[in-house]
Amino acid sequence: MPSASDPTLHPLCNSRDLVDGGLAVPFDVMYAGQTCRAFAIRHQGRAHAYLNRCTHVAMEMDWQPNRLFDDTGRWLLCATHGAVYEPDTGACKGGPCRGGLIRIDLAEHAGVVHWRSQYPVQPVEF
Ligand code: FES
């Protein structure tokens, strides 16, 4: 449900649900007319979100649910062929990725994380 003050903001999770280098929080969006999975993570204190779609092959990156970080908690990893992405920008840092992850803007305020809809990323219609 959009926030009362800004219809482009959508509640995603509580701030405490995002632990630095820990499990991601999944959510669904419409991307270019298709329902897609997305995920939010925290890295060095800041929350970030991306479409859960590898740029090598357009498939979800976590073979263990919501485990997007590598074992060190430093990099986002695609489990299929090992593409490596920067957690704070989504930029490709190694492996077979072709360009960076598609970023979704977040806003964090008063202990709640919201994602921002912005074409082509829109809320799923029910
Ligand atoms: S599908 Fe992600 S690295 Fe190949």
C-alpha cells in the first residue's frame, strides 16, 4: 500500500529485518509489464534493492532462498555461474555478468524501509 504522503513509496520491511551482509528480504514488482522478484539487502549500514535477475542469464540469483551475499558478506553472488556484483551499486565485479543489476530506490525512515516505484518498476496489481 502506498505511503499516505508519497504514493510512489511502498512499505517493504522493518529496518531491523535487513542485517549487514545477511539474508535478503524478497519482494515482488512489475518490471516492464512482468511480475519479477526483487530483493533488499543491507551493506555497510545502508539498505539497497535490486531486481533478482542476473545479467548473465535472466534468472533469479539465489539458489538458497534470500542468500544473495557470498560467504564473506562482501559481495552479491549469482549462485548459478558465479557472477559477482557490488552490494552498494549493483555493478558487475567479476564472473560472466553483462552489466550491473537493475537498481530499485529505497527510502528508510523511522525504522521502516520503503521501495520507490519508478518506471519501469511498478507495484504488482492485484
Ligand atoms: S545466470 Fe547468473 S552467473 Fe549465470
